[in-house]
Amino acid sequence: VELSINPIASCKTDVLVTEDPGEVREEAIMSTYFETVDDLLASFGPVRDCSKDNGGCRKNFKCVSDRRMDSTGCMCPEGLRPMKDGSGCYDYSLGTDCTDGFNGGCEQLCLQQLVPLPDDPTSSNVLMFCGCVQEYKLAADGRSCLLLADHCEGPKCSKQDSRFNDTLFSEMLRGYNNKTQQVIQGQVFQMTFRDNNFIKDFPQLADGLMVIPLPVEEQCRGVLSEPLPNLQLLSGDSQFSEATGYPMMQQWRVRSNLYRVKLSAITLSTVFSKVLKSLTADSTRDELLAFIQQYGSHYISEALYGSELTCNIYFPSKKSQQQLWLQYQKEVTDQGGRRDLKAVPFISYLSGLLKTQLLSDDLVAGVEIRCQEKGTCPAACHLCRQAGRDTPSPTPVLLEVSRIVPLYSLVQDNVTKEAFKSATMSSYWCAGKGDVIENWCRCDLTALGKDGLPNCSPLRRPVLRLAPHLEPSSTMVALEWIDVEPLIGYKVSDYIIQHKRVEDPSEAEIYTGEVLSLMDDLFSGLGSSCVVAGRRSGEHPHSMIYSIIFKCLEPDSLYKFTLYAVDSRGSRSDASFVTVRTSCPMVEDSKAEEIADKVYNLYNGYTSGKEQQTAYNTLMEVSPPLLYRVQHHYNSHYEKFGDFVWRSEDELGPRKAHLILRRMDRISLFCRSLLRSGFIQSRTESVPYMLCRSDDTRPGGTLWHSSLHETRLACLEKVVTVQRNIYGKSKLR
């Protein structure tokens, strides 16, 4: 074997090898000395042929024929580094790499451009920057995109909604706080525009958004709700008049330009992904709560977008609402034959009356319309468009959130996911100051109230109100409230109700009145039969409504009812109250008219002592309201023969007449005005109510620690008969 090494440590190629080449090569390398690793690599010859097609190097890589450590022969120019996918070289100091898996942090497009290097024109840099699709422009941050508003000049142009500067359907990218029902500004997902995702009348949509227009029959459809009592006016100092009924309200809603938007695919934003990866199973609750504060607890996976006009119509009373509705039906149907009521909506009719100031009648005065608009009504919808506003293709806005997904579902590690879930539950149920254990909150040691008791799940105030389905009568008042016990947190063990007759509303609160326990006095059946309690399911799932009916009250009297809750620890909530005046006493108007005729006959002509005593006894035996009504009928029919007061003083003497007349001083001014009505008719109605009794007995002398929900109640629907006076100007048929 002949082996020679030249001075520059390169192997000669004209070597005659008669033994195994591998063994010879190994022995030669082991016995040869190289100054550097590069000398060793150079001994194998060039790595690439740079004389042709840049040696096969892509984009702006420079071809280097010499072998180097960690080099394939394609090197980045000085100051540049390879992109993440190895397709080119870029300036890392600019911080944008379209191949980083997050679209370079761009909301829509990430663009690439080869530009020469200032210091070396023979070399180039892959300059990457953010861009936007058509009908969008780049925002000041250089990454997000803003929707361009249509250029418009002149008085017909409406003021552009601030939401025009938002990316279309941007709420689908952001977090959502399920407790406050609000969209959070923290961006969870980013939009990419690699696919041709187009829909009519819209610019290019982001990948992963599925936008479905609703059917034509669902567009531009007005819905008028049934008239319901205005619940806000049935609490506190309630506004109730037996002559006209509860104050009422109706809602008119028009929805148009409707789209169902779904997330079919998601791509986490760069910042959100980094923050999410920083969370671990060892992250503290405060760190997780800070994350929830910034990004919310959920994200929206399905929502309804469009435009919506909502108008609340407030009527001062049930009587005014009924009268206006009958008047509307009569006038609209009389025009052009049996005209369809849908052609002229009820709210349009009322708006016309308000604008022309035709609401002069006392019964219909006080009508108020309050409207709120979300988005902009399209010009094609006649039910909500406004004169002077021309918006053929308005941008739809978020109307309803149909489906949400918790953010902790995006966490891969199961242990971290459970910690995140626990923090989310703590934020929702325990104010972030405790941990959820089954269906209650274990508060932190620092979460204490002024009374020294844990308050991470504070006891809410129940709102007492008059029962919407049962108006007060002369002897009865029905009340109700929604149960304030949450699914997780404190447990309500009882409700305490106080009621008293108030002579002067401004008097000092010295006497609290009769105090009743919902559980111990009412559900137990140990209380008076004049007060009955019930419980029924509410409109929303898991909600309960408690009701109480007081059946033995004094007519024409002001009452105050107070309610507060007691939890299983003995804490009391803030109290709520209702003040209401019971209706005027029942009056049998036909009997009052008969008595008036009888008294006139007794007073007419010569009145003997026997007749005087008969008249005196008759007038003293009737109730004060009936006596007031007798006086009204007497003066209506026989005033030309003398006023009732004057005739009584003349026939019976001043002393007896004064004894009779002073009985009417007990009648309130309001009832006096009603008793002067042209006609009074009695009406009897039957109203169903719930009566509940408990099957459990509480241990005497001990604090009750369980929840009212755990109490077994037997409830029956019963019917209460209610008598009312109907007041009118003329006799009803």
C-alpha cells in the first residue's frame, strides 16, 4: 500500500489500493494530523457546485462551496437568519416571519418581498410585512386590519357607526366573559385569508368562519309582544290604580340582515398562544384569574349577527293600553276595507299619534316609546329604515351568542386544564376568592366580611314585587320574588316577610309590623289562614319563584311589605320592600240607589218622628263608602229638592246629621273621586294560585343549616275568588 499526504493535507486521488478501502481510510485518517476541523472537511472536496443555479440554494441563500460545520452549503447573508420553514433568510430584528405558524402575527395577510441589502447589493433580504384583503386597510399597529367605510358626502349620509372600524365578525376572534355576558377585547384567535372564503355583499371572510344567511321569511320581520305589567314599577313604592290597573309595557322588535356565524376552524393568536403556554399546573389562582380577566372565560363558537331595532312601549295603565289597541284595530281596519293590520304596525300608529299630539285623553296620556338600535337597518326593510339614511349593505353586528366553549378546553395538559377549570369556576361562583367544592364555595381566609363570616359568595338581595298575574283588591295583596339561591355558593334557608299598615308613609320605622317566616310559619301550615305561600318554577332553568297572598287586609289602606333572605350561616341579606294601597271597599251600587230613593221618600213632605228614626238608622247601618254613594245618588236625582247634607240637617237635626256625615271622613280622597263615578259595577273573578305545605319539620331551638331547595313541599293549585269595583262614566251593558 502506498499512501502519501501532501503539505496542505489533501488526499491524492491516484492512490493504488489493494486492501479493503474502509480499513485503509480509517487507518489513514487515524494516522493523519489536521490543523482544524475545516481542514478535515476541506479534504473531502467542495460541498456544492456554486457555478450553476446558485448551487441549488433557495431564494436569497448564498451558495458556499467550501464545507463547513452545520452547513449544507447554503448560508444566509451576514445579519440574516433562516426563516422557520427554511425557505429563505430574513432580518430577525424586524420580528416578522410569515412561516412561524402564526401568520407572522398578521391578522389577515403576511406578504414576502425580496429586497437588496444596503451594504451588499449582491445579496438580498426576504422582507415580510402584514397586508389586508380588499375593502380593508392596515391599522396603525401594522398587523391588524380595519374595514373601509363607504365614502359618502352630503346630508343624506348617516354618521358612521364606530363598529365599521372593526374587523367583520371580530367578536368570534375574542374572548367572552360568561358571567358578565360581555365580549372581551383580548384576542384569542387570529384570522388568516389563505382560502377564498367569500359571500355575497361582503369582503373576503377569514378562514374558519362559516357564514350562513337566514331564510327570507326570517328577515325584516316585526314581532310585537303581548302586553305585560311593567315589573320595575311593581316594586318599591308601587304604581297601581284600581281604576286603571297595572302600568303596562309592550316590546316591538324588528330583525333584519341576519346571518348565522360559526367557527369551523381555529388558529390561536401569537400573543394568546404564548400566554396560554406560560400557564402550568403550578400557576397560582391569581395568575389564572388575570388570564381570565384579559381573555375571558369562554370563546364564541356560534352567534347570530344582523341589525335589530327594539322599541319598548310604556303605557300608564292596562286601561289605556286596551283602549289604544281597540282604537288602533278599528281605525286601521276601517281604512280601505278590512285592511291587514300588518300593513300599519301598532308602533307606527302610536308614533303617528305622538307626533301629531293627539294623545289628549287622560286615559291614553303618558304613553312613552323608547327605541334602541343595534347595527343599521338595511334600506330594503320598510319596518325599521329611517328617512335620510341610505345604507344598502350595512355591516351586521352581534345580536345573540348561541354557543360558547370554555377557554380551558384549549389547554393540552390535563393537569393544567383542571387548574384552569377550577379558576374559571372560582371566578364565576366565588368572586375569585375561594374554591368550588361540590355545590358550595370554600372561601379564602382573607375573604371575610364585616361580620367576620366568609363572603366570597355574598348573599344577594331578593327583589319583592306585586304579583303580575293578580292585582291587589280591597282585602287582598299578592306578592312574589325570584329565589336568590345560586346553583353553587351560599344556601338560602329561609325568607322573612314583615308587613304593617302604614298611616303616614313618612312616619318613623318604630313598629315593624307582623313578622312571618316562610318556612316556619307559612310552609309549615302553623300560621294564619289569611296568609298563604307557594312556590313554582321560573322562566329560566333552575329558577324558582316564591309567592305570598295576604287575604285579610283592610280596604283603602296603605301597607308596607318587607322581605329579606337568611342563609344557612344566619347572615341576612339587604331588604327590599313594596308599598301599596289596597282598593276601595266593595260597593253595591244598586243598593245605594235604593237607599237614596228610600231616604228621599222619608224626607219628602211631613216627616214624623218614626220616619226620622228610620232614616237615621238606615244611614247609620250602611258602610261609609255605601253612604257616600247614597249621597251621590240622592244629589243626582233629588238635588232640586235640596242637597243631601242640608236635607239631613233639616229633617234629622244638626247633631244626628253630623254623626252620619262624619263617618264619610274616613274615606280617602282617592276613593272619594272614584265613588263619584257615573256608574259602579261589581265584578267577581277567579284566579289560580299555588298553595304549598312542607313535609319536613325543623328541630326547635336550633339554627337551620339546610337549603329551602332541600325542603320537600307538597304544592296544589287552588283558585281564589276576587271581587272588584268597575268604575265608569256611564252604565255598562
